[in-house]
Amino acid sequence: MNADTNDAHAAIWFTVAQLCNEDEKKSSVKFSPAFVDALSQVVYSQTETMGVDLEHFAKHAKRAKISVDDVKAELLAAKAEAIKTNAAKPA
């Protein structure tokens, strides 16, 4: 891992830990450090995947920059794909 990757992991872990702490204050749920670590890794992996998808989108659209609307479209496309996949599964 390089320094940028470590910084990104640390920032995501810190944010997830803060959100978990806030949730703990509002509810009776307690989050273990292992849970915070695992959730942070899931968030990091999803962020990496979305980044790659958005890079491919930008290359396909022959653009150097993407907009907030592009990100929203990516999120909607991912959600639609998940719905399609789940709908195809037998009940």
C-alpha cells in the first residue's frame, strides 16, 4: 500500500467509526472494533469499485472530467443492476 491508499483507508475508518459512535449514542447497539474494521473495508472496496466504474465511464464518454450527475447516474445504474439480479433469482 502506498501513502495515498493508507490515508484513504484511515479517513474511511475514522468516518465509519464516528458514524458508529453516533449511532451507539442514539441506540442500545454497540459496535465492536472488528465490526468497524470490517465495515470500513467494505466501504473502501465499494469506493474503489465505483472509482473504476466512473473512470471507465469517463473514458467511454471521451471526457476528462465527470460531474455530480454522472456519479448519480452510476449509483442509479448500480442499483438497477442489483434489482435486476435479485429479481431474476427464484424465490
